[in-house]
Amino acid sequence: MDIIQSAKRVRALEKTRDVVFVDCRFQLNDPLRGYRLYQAEHIPGAVYMDLDKEMSGKAGSNTGRHPMPDLTQLKQTLEEKGIKKDSTIIAYDEPKSPFAARFYWLMKAAGHQDVCILNGGLSAWKQEDFPVTSEVVNRPVSTYHVTLQEELIADQSYVQEAMENKDITLLDARSFERFAGFEEPIDKKAGHIPTAESFEWLKVFNEDGYWKKDVELKELFEPYLNAKEIIVYCGSGVTAAPPAVALREAGFRNVSLYVGSFSDWISNEANKINTLKKQP
């Protein structure tokens, strides 16, 4: 099954299998907004996943802002939400889907086979006049076995090694201004990981916030065809997820997400940081 699915396609899937909608809406500067939106309206039967509390581990001084969650806790969360190993998971948030993409990657890393992203999020669903509700349904508690796919997750030590490997491409998904070190609104240091290339995450979406088509994504990633492996990072492993997902959708297989990302990288004072000079 393709990673990116239209609202019409997803609606049809409901009639053929056990579909679990996962509402991933979130706002970094207002952490409770996503759940408020979920309470107001969501796809019927959808469960809510919170970026801070459920899609991330506890942040510390040397973890980055949104570290990989503890696998035992992740297992418990999925079971409480009634997600089974054979469930077809449809993740959604709002157009551009950074949080749904993060959840998608988390589930693939957990070994889940059947998971995809609703293209255009809840907005696309509503544009088709498909139903929404404010009713929260508690699914029966399930049993879930997490089988970590380590090749999908990069940590700091792996990125340190990758810097010395010319066959591995490191992509920075933040804005060019943050990559260059011209501005840094969040982290205590500015710049990028040495050898990284700038690839702003918004490039994988069209003007309406929908994912670009496969042919467009393949053209977008053509410069990286010779890379034997690609590692994507951002500030805290959230907006790096859409390019990582788009790479897989475009046919790239050796792609990993540096979950700790730049906020994890700079927690180690020994790690070098590169910046660019502003043009006069």
C-alpha cells in the first residue's frame, strides 16, 4: 500500500479491513491545541496521539527536544488505544502533515506493516463531506509487540560516523536560515551538522499543503540517487519526518530519521557545528 493515501481511498479502505484512524494534530508553541481540536471534531473512531506525551520520550539535557519514546511505554500506549499489529493505521493531522509523518515513521520503526498518511489531513476529509464527530470512542485494549527496526532510526553516534562516510548523505530539513546559522529561534546554538546539505521540509508539499505526486518527488530527490544511505534531521525530529517519508514514497529504501536531530547534536559540546557566511 502506498504511504500517502487520498481521503476517497481511505474511505474505501474502511469497508475492507480493520482501520484505525490516528489524529496527530499538534502545535509546538501550544501543546494542548491538538487535543482541543480533536475534542471538537475528528474522524469517527479516531484515537489521539500526543507528540510530547506519546510520540516522544522524556526530554533531558542530552536527548534533544523530542527523543525516541521508551519502547515499553510505546507498547503500552498502542495497547491502550486498541491498536493491533494487523490494524491498518491511517495517520492524519492538518495539511503538510509533520506530526502524522512523525507517527508514521515511529510505527514503521516499531515494525508495523500497514500504516499510511491521509493526504491533506482532516481538511481533505471534510472537503469530501465525509463525517466528523466530537464523540470519543475507547477501543478495546489490545496486545501489541514492538519489533524495533533499528535501520530506520539514527542516533548521535551513528551520525558522527556517517559524517566520515561519503556514501551517506545527511539532509537538514530546517529552513535555510537556520541551516546557515543566520537565525535560530529555538536552540541555544545556530548552524548545522558538518557535511549536511540543506533540504527544507516544505519542498515535499504543494501550495495547498498536499504531498507532491510520486513523479514530482522522484524529480525532487534526483540529486541523491547515488547516495547509498540518507539520514534526515531537523530541530527535534518532527519536520524531518516528511522528507524521510517522501524519500520512501519516491522509492528510496535506505533512509533513516535522526530522531534527536540538531537539538540532540548540540547537547554534546564535543560535536562540531558549521555555519555559512552571509553574502554582503
